[in-house]
Amino acid sequence: MTAETSLPRELLAAKAFFGSGHPLFRVFGIAMDDITKDGAVMSMPCVEEVCDQQGKLHRGAIATLLDTACGLAIFVRLGDMRPIATIDLRVDFIAKPEAGEGVACNVTCFAVEENIAYVRGEAFGRDGGNLLASVSGSFAIGTAGPSFDQSVNPSNKRAPSKKKTIDDEGIISFETERVTALSTVVGDVSPYEKFLGVTASDDNGEATYKMPFREQHIGNPLIKTFHGGIIASFAELVAGAHLTANQTEQNKPVCSSMTLDYLRPAFAGTLVAKPNIIREGKRFIVVVVDVFLDGAQVSRGRFIYKRVLASS
């Protein structure tokens, strides 16, 4: 049974919301493959824009796919598209996809208690079927704002607090600052890191990381917010860049797990991230990244990195 034929009448708007009309899903190529009893199967091809340096789908892109599928799974369980918001999300990265390989995921909303929905799922390589990642999280139900099946109403859009400018690449900027490309901090960057548009600036000897809003970063087009997966991608990228800038090891540590707490909606603007290494062991490193918008914290990410041990 396909996703289109198995959707109940109350969820027909999901076909449009999760379709190619959504700026982020269009770039990622995210598709609804199937609807299960209390969940959904979604997939994405290997799109160059969201790959790492090896031509493999970036872990941030996989996290974004999983976060998206979590939302659809909750809508299926609820039977409608009332407003929801991520409370927390954990993704464990087990293996990498092959170069050029797409990814599919199966996510289930296994419980709804009062106004909280609980989800879990897994991501697999579309070619070999290898387990790539697992996800779990909780979402608030009935949050403020329009339901996801409403048409975009200009009155629903949050007006930015500062004057914005839009450049030729569609980047919305609320401040003009002296910044440098991320490559000056971490060297060569991947296509996905370029897609995110992260910059780094020097603040009294410490790097400050920023990501201005782009249309392709949208989670909810009705109120112009960052997608939760994009926020997670930004925070993980900053954690990795911070490690690179503070480590002398030849082999870069590899992110094995990320946990994100979402504290408030992140509306269109410029996100600012502040990383901090809280543990350095022989095998693992833990980095915490706090993400801010207009001075208010919108998220905290906790990232576990595995050291690449030298072979004997």
C-alpha cells in the first residue's frame, strides 16, 4: 500500500505539506513511501547538495529525514495535522551509507500520553539495507500556531525584529557582520556544510559560529521556523568544527550520537552557536552546543564523538 492510497481523509494535506512544494523537502528529495498502523516510511535519494566529502549522505541530512518522519508518524497516530513541536530528539549513528546510496527510514509513534507523543525508528541504506541510524524522541501536541494542514496565511508569519536583507542566493540576513567562511576554521567543507551556509567569526580569540536563515532551512512554512533537523545539523557541524580547532589528532573523531533539546521555536533569523567540550576521554569526547536566536536560547545539543584509534 502506497502512502498516497493509505492516507485517511484527514491527512490528505500531508501529501502537499511533505511534497516538492516544501522548500527543504524539495532540495532533499524526501518522499512519503508508505503509511503504517502508527507511523510512516520515508526516504531520500543521495543528493549531492546534502552529502559529505566522500559523496555519502551527511549524518545531518539523515537526522533531518528522521525528524521529518517523526512528525509524519505523529500525524498518522493522531489522525490529523494539529500543531506539534519537538521537545527532544536523539539520533545514534551506527554506520554510514555507501557513496551515492539513498536512505529510507521507518518511524512509529508508539505512545501518546496527555499532550506528548513518543516516537522511535530506524534508518537503512536503500541499496544494501544496512542499519545506519536509530531515532527516538518526544513531541509536544497542540502547541501554539496554525495546524499543518492550513494554507499559508501572511498574517501567520512572524515579522522579523530587525531589518532583513536577501542576497542572490536567497540568504536572509538580519545583521551585517564581519565573518569568514567556515573553511578557514576546519579546512575543506562538505557540500552539505556549504548548503547550511555556516560562517565563523573571531570574538576575542574565540570562534563564533552563525547560520543565517535560508528558505531551504524551513521546517514550518506557515510561521517561518527552522526545521529541527537543520538546527541539529548546524549544532553538530559546530561541535565538529570546535573539535577540529582544538585537537591535534590526525584522524578526526566521528560523531556517534546526538541529543537535541528544543527550548523554543527558532524563527527566521541568524542562529548563533556556542560550543563547549565537557569531557575528553581516551575513547570518547562529549561536546555541548548551545544555540541562540536574538539572544534567546532555542536549543541545546549534546554530541558524543568516538576517537579513531590507531590500528596496532
